[in-house]
Amino acid sequence: MRYLAIVVWAVLISFVVSYVLSSMGNTEFSLPGTFALAAIFSIAAILLGDVILKEEKSE
């Protein structure tokens, strides 16, 4: 469930970022580029949460 939330938020954030950047650059909105950015955001968030910021369990 945690990964599903990460993917949903990554898609929403990438849509906003792509829309704003395409509007500022006066270019066409690219849906495949948006999903590629969402994949990058998802992978980065999962790696950050599970690998880099992993807490050590105390006994």
C-alpha cells in the first residue's frame, strides 16, 4: 500500500511539473515524458525510503 501511494503522488507531481515546464517553455505537453518522470520520482522515493534512510532496529 505504501508503494501505491508513492506511485500515485509521483504521477501527480510529475503531471504538475511537466505542465508548468511545458507552459513556461511554450512547448507541447508530453504524456510519455510525464510518465517517465513519474517513474524516476517513484524509484528515487522508494530507494530513499528503503535503502538510504533505513532505520536501524534496536533490540
